[in-house]
Amino acid sequence: MNTGIRDLLAPDRLGPALADALGDPAWTTFNAQLITGGKSNLTFRLTSSAGSVVLRRPPTGALVATAHDMSRETRVQVALAETAVPVPDILIADDGDLIGVPCYVMGDVRGHVVRDRLPVVLDGPDTRRRVGTTLIDTLAAIHRVPFAKVGLAGHGRPEGFLTRQLRRWSGQLGDGSAHPVTLHRLALELGKRVPAGGEAALLHGDYRLDNVVLADDGTGAAVLDWEMSTLGDPLTDLALLLLYWREPGDRPLGLTPDVTHLPGFHTRAELVSRYAAITGTDVGELRWYEAFAHFKFAMIAAGIANRVAAGAMAGQDFGDLTADIAYLAEAGLERVSP
């Protein structure tokens, strides 16, 4: 284990805690490898002769308020353990004593996390279709969870959700010139047309292909990365998935997987139709939600760029995101402008 990872994981404390939680002294010493691709919290696979587990912790450096919330991630995954939504088992949840920052350890769900290419076992038109069905059906399952019955009634504040979300992400713009003018215009146009919103649901907050572990047959093994989960308008989740879901001829986005343009994958219209049929949700104002998804993802990209520049991403570099941010602002403005 190199010095940088040791500093992030405090193995002298973490090892004994793992041994105690998992009931196996083999965990007293372990190896750790950063799982690359995560753009917010840091994710490590820990291995010993007893097997493997996964640890999640915040990035280093200053953190945005309400982001990188480990307790939020653990709470929702524990609550979903007995539902139709597949999630990893939570093995350790710690508020900061263990490695110096809040973290949690979960079971290592084996399967495929698809980013920029499909593994051979999933690379066929029929399996691609099944992957799309898995993604949209699982999103519908998340939104249909009876959140109060599973202990998540206090997981968010649905009242005024869209207004607060817009205010939260707009607040990161500041009043300087660090962001494109079109991004400021998009925020203003969104604010003029905020929908009333639909019935509250449990939201994932960043639902996309590479946040779902897939089994060999294209079905879902686990939904990951719940740090942005809350209660609110489910169309925000759907619209963000549609942004990530690239079709033939779409401009690729550097931060998202680009495989859904391949033959066999659903079109965005097909995903919307299937989601509406399963949930009964009115999708008549979906264009506003799509515009908001573009705005939100532009702000996420800006935050990632700032963390990389500050050296807070354990050496990961996602390239120059300036062009992506400008494109997202322009595409969002097209969807919401009169």
C-alpha cells in the first residue's frame, strides 16, 4: 500500500475494525486499490486473504456543504436492503473516528460497471436491450419505494423541492466570470418556469449507467453512489438519466459513459414511455426537467474540475471540462427558452 493511500485510509485503525466487524482476523492487514472513475467520493477496494470489501470516503480538501455525505449514503442503503431495489450490504458506518473522516464499508458486489465500453458478455443487441430495461425499471422501482414505511420519511423535504434545488445549484455560480454567460442565462430561464412538481418520491440524485452494477445477463446487481439521494420530484432523476443516455449523433460527454448509442439500446423516448407506463407519472413538462438536468450536470462538472485542480481526487484527472460545461449550458437553454 503506497503512502498516499495509507494516509487516506489509516490502515492501523481500519484493519482491526474490519477484523472485528467481519469476524475474521485476516482483515487486520489488507491491501487497498483506488477504484477509478468515481468523480465525487473516493472508492477503494480492500482485499485480504478473507476476501474483498469496498470503502467509500469523501475527497480530500474543502468540501461543498451538503455534498459527500457518508451518513446519507449508508442510511438509504440500509433502508433499501429489504426492498426491490438492489443495494450492497453495509458492513461498517463511521462518523470520522476510524480514518479521520466519515466513511463506510460495504460488501463488494461483483459484476460489471460500464463506463466507456461494454464487456464481451454484455455486448450484443439483445443484452444491450436488457441493460436499458434494467436501468429504467430499477429507476421506477426506486421511485415506487414506500419511503416512509422503510424509515426514510426524514430523508429530505419534498415541499418546495424544485425551487430549493435550483437555488442550491445556482448558488454555486457566484457573480464572477468563472462560468459561461449561457449558464447564468439558463439559471434565470429555469427560475421563470419552475413546475409545480409531482408526488414526492425517493430520489437517487445521480442515476446513470455507471452507478449500477450489472450481472452477466444484463440485470441489476446493485445501485451505487447514493450521496445525493433525497425526497423530491422523481422527474429530476429521469431527466438526468436522459442526459447521460447518449443516442447516435449526440455529442459525447467526457464525464459519462458513451455506449448507449450502440444498436440495441433504447432511445430516450422509449425510456420515457416505459417509465411513464410503469409509474403513471405525467411527463408533460419533462423539457424543463431536462434543462435543469443540463444545468445541474454543468455545475457538477465545474465542481469536479475544481477538485481535480485542488488535488483532492487522489490523482485522478478527467481532462479539460470547459467545452462540456459550455455545451451543457447551451443545450439546456435550448430546452427551456420560449
